[in-house]
Amino acid sequence: MRVFSISLALVAFSLATETLAQTTPTKPRARDLGLATQIGGTAGALDAITDVPGVEVGQTTLISGSGALVVGQGPVRTGVTVIHPRGKDNADPVMGAWFTLNGNGEMTGTTWLQESGFLEGPIAITNTHSVGVVRDAILQWQVKRPGLQPWGLPVVAETYDGRLNDINGFHVKPEHVLSALDDAKPGVVPVEGNVGGGTGMVCHGFKGGIGTASRKLDARDGGYTVGVLVQCNCCARRELRVAGVPVGQEIPDLLPCLATTDASIRAAGPRCDAAPATRTSQGNEDDGQGSIIVVVATDAPLLPHQLKRVATRVSLGIGRMGGKGENSSGDIFVAFSTANAHAASDTGVAHLTMIPNGRINPLFYATAQATEEAMLNAMLQAETMTGANYARVYALPVDRLMAAMKKYGR
């Protein structure tokens, strides 16, 4: 198995006959194509969640094998992504809140987050069947670090990668989580798409995964930063919109398929060499099944009830891209603020700062805009991938995306 721990190094990897997950410096992001401006707002310097000072991101990517699925052996297309709100060396909790648009998913630790208003330790995202091992590994990591309470309730979320990955093989191990935790870095998040927890994910019927973006508020609005990281594994192709343009209707082909003529492979889905099936609103391949996890970070001084409002506005960014919170989707979001340091310390009365509710709208706008762009970046940065039982998911073709934007005058 190939194991990749991703921090500031740009990583590319391939199998003999097909590039599985390759992100190069020439692979454009939304702002490189002028699309971030069309989405709205002003991106931060890095256009990433790490534009919020202190935030660190670490990822471990697991890719091995090809061909027919053998449970326990592969093919493997999975991993884990972690976010440290104040950096891995700072145990000071941050104020936080969470929200679920549709609850066919999991995010652990949310009961205490809602009760206390504080997020203690890192956030991790992985595949559906690895939540437990990731949670336990975070506890293993935390108990060895000074300054933390003697118990922990880690926040770990998931989306399902069983189309491309041997999900029942349980390939994410504690050492993979510990590597992502220890190797997390601030600054550029150089690899998106087929990486970390997003390695085997599908977004709007295209290859998806990890995406990030940020928005910088005007000085008159406080100059604060809002950063977003998504693990996109949701949404129907026909609903895909980019800055309002119906891209999914303009690119109705390149749907997930099986890249084999072997009749013994009984996996669901059309063969890649078959004539395109008639697409209907009832088609299983395009019914919006899947999930999305979104993490919102900001340096704006917001209290937990305000962060709940911010987390709720993530739904609007997903909606602008065409997500509808479909029945089988787990759409779960968490937001935190790095302001009000040491507010959780039990040393007396805490003196806090907060933005008045009357001035919070710019943060709502920034959250929706950064969410929309982060989802787009997840697709733009991903590469075509073939996984378990020859299941293939195509990358979003940039030329056809831009042709659609031009057609609608954007």
C-alpha cells in the first residue's frame, strides 16, 4: 500500500496504467480561472482555511491495488484529514458550534460541543467505517500531550467512499491518523481533491474530495478571515451550478461507470464503454446520494450561538452549487473561532469580545462564498480515479466547464 502524509509537500502518485490521484502546479483552482471572483467576495492570500492564523492541516492518503474487490486487501482509496484550530502545539480550546442539514452521517463529539460551546482538540474527517479508529487515535495522541484535560471527546466526521474503496477492509490505522496529526502544517494547503479523507469521494458525479477556500472581509467589516475546508461526496450532477451557471446540464455525460468488460464483476453501474444511458431524475447514479462535511474557521470574535448561525449558512453555499440535502446525504458542518484565547480557562471571570449581531452579515456572505468555492476546488483539483471493482469516476473537465461559463456570459 502506498501511504502519503501530506503537509507542505506536493504529492503525485500513479499506477502502471492510470493516474489515480495526481495534483500538479498547473492544475487550476477556481481563482486561477477567474471563478472565485464570479462566486463573490475577496479570497484570502492562500484562498484556504489556513488563511485563518493558527490553523494547521494534515492529511494521510492511502492508495493501493487495482481490479476486483477483495475485502481486506483492496483496492484501497481512502485516508484521513485533520485540522488543528490553533495548531498542534496549542491546546487552548476554541469556541465552536455545529449544524446538520441532513443527518444521514456522523460527527462525533457534537453533544459536548453543543453543551459547552467549546471545541477541544483537532477535527478529523475520514471514511464512514473508520470513524472509530480515527477517534481512538486522536485520544491516543492527546493523552500524551501536556495541557489537556484527562478525558476527551474528539470531533470526527465521515463520508462514504465505498464506490471506489475497500471500505469494509478497514485500512485506516492509528499510525495513519497520528502521522496526519503530527505532520499538520500552517500555510499553503497544496493538495486537494483525491487526498486524505477525500481520496475516494465523488462530488456532483465528478471526482471530488478535499477542497478549501477563504474570504477576507473589508476593513470596514473588521478585516476578518473566514476559511472553509470541505470533504465533498454529495450532490446530483444535473443540479450542479457554478456561479449560477447550470454546468451539470451542460456536461451530462462522464458519469461514474465500470471500466471493465469482465462480466463476472457484478458491481452496480453502467460500463464505461456502453452507450450513454438516458438520464432521468430518478436515476440511481444521479440522485444526490452521498454526504459532505464542512469545517468553517474564522478569527472573528464570535460566541457559540453566533458560530451556530455561521455553520447554518454553509447550507446556502452548498445550495448555490446545487446541493439539496437529499434524503441519503449526511450534510454536517462545524464552525469555530480562534478569537477569545483562554476563554475556557477556569481562572475567574472571562472577559470576552464579540461582534454585534447587527454586523454579522458579512461573515454569513463569506461563509456561503467560501463553501461554494471550496466545493468547486475539490472537483477542479481531483483527477479521474478507478478503484474497487473497476469503478471509475471522471474528473471535471476544465475546458468544458469554462465553455459552459462562457456560454452563459460568465
